[in-house]
Amino acid sequence: MGIILLSVAIAFDINYLNYSRPIPYSQLQKIRFSDFRALRKPGMTLNGVNEFAYIKTNRIIRNLNNGDVEITTYFHPSRSYVFENNIRDRDLLTHELYHFHISEYFTRLLRKEILESPDNISNKMIARLNKKYYELENEMQLKYDEDTYHSYVMHEQKNWEIRTDSLLRSLADFSSPLIGVRSK
């Protein structure tokens, strides 16, 4: 019975039946609601409302053969979902994509801290910094949803868009996933 429940839980976390590879932040402009492919979780609503979406993002850190590091923010289509398949609301998609922007902002902060480190930085230190930025990101993501009430408070949504765009522009120098850590 435990194996069956685990299998069902995994199936609802990642849609292997309609799997789509993660999409890097550099391809953000191509993302549409049709890319949100995770399975609808039975009985889930947002305060009783079915018309909402969920985006899953993360960052992947890869050590390259030359000693450099690549840190990329990804959107996971097969773990992101729209609760009503007929939703095509541009405002809701914008809200979800700003979650992706927020993830990229913290990835850029991580890149910046690594690049500005006075010495060569160890993998252990990168992992510790990554954890720190995930915690800060989670706080900001929760605040974003709270302030905008998941996109329903339009003036707050617009304020967050302006703020997030400004934060990303302030870290434009750290937008490249590839960072030359070892060759500093």
C-alpha cells in the first residue's frame, strides 16, 4: 500500500506521462500556459477558487571541467500546473512568470557573491550560499503572493513587477549562467 501511495504522490509531483524538459530563464519569453503540464491535484483550490496556477522553478549548479561554474535558473513544465485547463488569463501567466523572475534575481545574487568572493570558493561554500539564497527567495516568493493575493490585487502586482524588473536590471552584470570562478 505504501508503494502505491508513493507512486501516486510522485506521479502528481512530476507528470511523466506528458513530460517536458526544464526551460532555462533565457527562454522565458517562450513560456505559455500550455507549457504548464503537471497533473491537477485532486481537491486543491486557492481559498476555494479553482482559477489559479503554480510554477515550479529551481537553479542548477554545474561544475565545468575547466573549473568554472554554471548556475542556471529553470522553469519545470512537468511540475507546474494550471488548475483549470481553459484558463488563458494573461495576468495570471504574468504573475506566475514573475515568480520565475524572482528566482532568477536570487540566482544572480548567488552568482554575484561567488564572483566577488576574494578567494577561490569551494563547492561546500557554493552549496551553503545556494541554501542561503533559497531561504531568502522563499521569503520573497511568499511575500509576493501575499501582497498580490496571487495576482488578484492588480496595483500590488504592478508594483512587484516594477520592483522585480528593477532588481534584475541592477544585477544585469550577473545574468550570464557561466561564471569564471576558478580563473579569477
